Amino acid sequence: MYKKNLFIFLLIGSFFASIAYAEESVNYLLTAASKGDVETVSAILESGGNPNTKDEDGVTALMYAARKDMDKIIALLIKKGAAVNATENNGWTALMFAAKKNYVRSVQLL
């Protein structure tokens, strides 16, 4: 249910206010990545979402995915141009987050 509602909300938002959508897509992309929602991450990126957007702590969608070993999302974000070596405010990269938790597949992708 969450995935469908978020996807519908994104479609409506992009139709009525593309500028507002561009600003808000940061939060939607990061939320979808952190929840492992491959379909929504893909939809956001296909509609022009920036794979390198960051939250207030400098954390990217790639970092959120790496923290939780979401290899499908990691692969998708990299394919769409996510900066693998980007750092958050404390200097951590997505690879560092994945390695800390011994997520072998994620480390291999990164």
C-alpha cells in the first residue's frame, strides 16, 4: 500500500507542480531508498530525480541503501549516476557504511 500511495503522490505532484516536485523529490528519493522501495526509486530517477541529492546531514540515497544492504537499489542508483565516493557531513561514504556492517554484496557493488 505504501509503495502505491507514494508512487501516485509522486505522479500527481509532478503533474501539477514540477518545480515543487523537484525540491521535494529529495525527501521522496531518500525515503524510498531507505525503505528498499525499488519501484519508487526507479520512478523518481526516471522522472528526473537527482541520484546525488543529500539530506541535511549530507547523506545520499546511495548511503541509505548501503546502510541496509539494499543491493538492487545500490545498483540502480549507480547506473543512474550516483556518486559512489560522495561523503556525508562526517566524511563517511556509502562503501564505509556497507563495510561497517559486513554487507558483502553491497561492498562489491560499491
